[in-house]
Amino acid sequence: MTRESVDASIRFDHVTFSRGAERLFSELSVSLSERRIGLVGDNGAGKSTFLRLTNGLMAPQSGRVLVDGINTKVDSSAAMRKVGFVFQNPDHQIVFPTVLEEVAFGFRARGASPASSREQARQALDLHHCAHWETASVDELSEGQRQRLCIISVVALQPDILVMDEPFASLDLPTRLSLMDMLNTLPQRMLIASHDLDLLAGLDRVIWLHKGSIRADGPPVDILRQYKKAAMEQRLLEASAS
């Protein structure tokens, strides 16, 4: 494990990242240390790429991303142990046919025996009041239950940081509120990209990404007000041009 000096949970240090011919980030630097951080921005602003850079799913072309001092480009495996990732679509994350197999997979991937993996999976399900799902087929679960399963599978491995990319995008309001209640009980630090501004309003900090750079960064009440104002102004401009 490669360690460097630690001054924040996640640090982007002059990060440059291109997607094909498009330069998405150029010399981006930011430190993330708050317990709950939100990420907003229009589609294409770079939110998903930002999240994937935090744990080594993507690597910068230049600069570095540090997770508690671990350089994600040098030791992506160690970074992935530190940062658990929950995808927007459960179908992109769930790979096994039953709930117990899905939760147990992470433990097996880390070298636990089949019996130990199943027992740890049972404990994780019980901890989150889902022990009755153990033998269920994942196809029997609702969309919200499948997303809850994804979160349980990730946090069962006890990452220090939980990163989520639009985790509640396709869920109704009661399900979103239920899942947010669950997240609020977790000890992990969190980085959440979402268009659900009400969800982000209760966090500690919000970062607004715009065209690959940080347009604003600070308390949610200030950043979300600015973001809403800009969206309204853009809508008025488009309406006047049509």
C-alpha cells in the first residue's frame, strides 16, 4: 500500500482527465473531509467521472487523487477498499441471483471461505433488518429494495467512505426517504451526486461542478440557492430564444 501525507479523506491534486478528445477536468484541485458531501451539476458536468476518480475506477491522465494518503493510480485496490461505490442502476451492480449470494460475494472476493462469507452476509442483512431477504431471488425485490441491497453489500465490507452516483434517481419519495434514513445511520463518510436538491440540503457541504470545474463550493443552503438561480436563468434564456 502506497501512503503519502494525509490532510483530507479525499484530495484531488491538479487532476487532468480527458474523455476521448474532450478535456473534462484540467488541473482540478479540491480536498474533501466533511462527513456528508453532495455533488451537483448539469448532465455532462463531470459528476460521474469525479466519483469514479475517487476510488480508482478511473485514473487521472495527470495529477493525482489521494484517499487517506493512498494514491488511487498507484494502488487502486487499496483505494477501492477505502471507498465503496454504489451505482445509480442496481442492475449494473447486482450479479448474483439470490440476496445472500450477492452480499456474500464481497467477502469471498477478499479471501473469506464460503461458510464465513455466508455468515458475514447474514450478519450484514440482519444488521439492516433484512434477514428475511436471505433466500429471496433478487428479481423478487422492488427497485428500492434492490438499491438497499446494493448499499448493504457495499457497507458490509466496511469502507471508510461511501460514494453514490444518483442512488435514488428512479425511486419514489417514500422509498427515497426510507433509504436516506438508512444512510443517516451509517458511520461512513459519504459523497453523493444527485439531482435531488432536497436530499442534498441536509448534508454538510455541496460542490457544484460546471463544465469540468468547480463553480461553487460551500454550505448547501448557499450553493443550492446559486444552482437553482442559474437553472432558472438558463431556462428563461432558452425560452426567450425559442
